[in-house]
Amino acid sequence: MYIPKGNILIDEVAFPFDELEPMMMNLQNDGFTGYIKITNPASSSYIFMNGGQMGKAIDVNSDTGSMNVYDVPRLMNRLRTKELTVSSFVLSSRMISVLSNFFTFQQHYKDYEVRRRDMTRVLEGLENGKSSGIIKVSTKNGVYAFLVTSGELLSDRFSRQYGEIICGIDELKVRLEEIEQYGAVISVYAEKDEEIENRRRQKDEELEKIRDVSIKLDGGFLSSFRSSDIVKVDEYTLREWGIDAKATFTVEIETQRGELFQYKCQASGKRMNSYAGVSKAMMEHMKVAENDIVSIRPV
């Protein structure tokens, strides 16, 4: 996935974790519109802001390209022990509305050689599908991007471009004429607006299922002799998740260190309230103690 840069505030600066949160708070207080990119050896994370309002965080695995969406505090928890490089870019509000949905986009073209007629066909396809997304353009003069919103090229009457994003009305015409004359190589990442909304709603529902619970040793002394590792949670929690109380299913547990573990899960035969019952071996495996707070969700 290609995420174009906007106007640069900072670019690939090494940041101690303790300084990251105050920097983000300052941007919020200043009404920042743009995104923050946080890179570590395993992934790149993107946090989008619009008028200082912080949205969801999107984390992209460096090896596989797979994407996960997190609430920002949970992402920060995962980054706590990692070496970080931080960039931040200024964009317009409309640009953020497009880019913040990139986790829903599909790749429609990859390194596709075009001239004007081909480019017109690509744009018409996006228009007919009422799609939004990113067009990466590579020419002899460099790499830049067009953004598409609801099937139309995003344009701005007052700005020629933001970083790599071409948006001025006259500048868009110049670039399209350049493509017509000399050709270009494009990659397109986009999705129909209706499907974007469906995927956003689905992701919001998944995030709403996350519960913060306290670890509780389940079974006392006998827990040391469990034949399998099964997390026990309150039956009421299963009902909130829409899972049958008699089912055995998989949950993901995230510790305060940001480490992830998956176990089988069942409803407890007793009232657990805000606890998750685990065996002693599971506690040792996760390196947690009784009453430690962890996050749990069905997968």
C-alpha cells in the first residue's frame, strides 16, 4: 500500500516513546489536520487527525503488508518497548477523509503503463463505481499521487499540492496532459464508497468487542493440573459478543506490554464479573500475575 506524504512537519526522526505522546497531545491542541507515521522494525503505524480530533490507528506489517486497526491507546501500548521513527504530514480535511480509509482499499492496478486514453478509462471506472482511493503516478519527473473521492479527482482551489498529492485544478490538468504526452506508470488503491462504509462499520464492531479484564487464577491449586489451556469468562460477556454460552471458541489476549496470546475460551460456570480465569501455566506463559489488567476479544 502506498500512502502519499503531505507537507512535512517532521520526517523520519528517531523518537523516544516517552516523547511521542506529548508530541501527539501538542498536535491535538493545535488543531492539527494530517497524519502521523510511526515506524518500528516490525510495522508502520498511521494515526490520522482532523482538526485535532484523533481517529483510529492503522498498523501495516512490514513483511506481509497485512493491516490491523486499533484504538490509539492500544496501539501506543504495543509500541511502548520498540525503537521508533516518527514523521508527521499536514493535509487538508478532505484528504484525511480519503486516506484514513486506506485499510478498506483494494489494489485495482499495479504498475500499469498508461497514456491519456488509458488514464481516462481508469478514471471513468472509479467514477462509475463511486469509488474513493489513491492513484500513485510514476513519471520521468518523479512520483506523485492523485486522490479520488466518490469517483472524482480531489481538487483544491487554493493549493497546488500537499507534499506528494497533486490537488490544484490547473496542476491536475498539467499532470494529465503530461501523462497523455509522455505516459506514466500507475497503481490504484480504491474501493466503492458503500463497501468502505461496510468495512468501517465491521471494524468498529470488532473493536467494540474488546474488553479490559483482570487476570484471576481459575481453579486454585488444581489449575496446575489442567490438561488444556482454556480461558474462562463470564457468560454475560459471551452474550454481549453474540456467542453461544456452550461454545468453545478462540480469544486473543493482549497484555499491558503489548504482547498477544491466543487461547481457547469457554463460559465459566460461576460469576466472573470483570475477570478472566486462567491457569497458573497460562499466567506464567503470558508473564502476568493475578489482578493484572489485560484486553480480551474473540477472534
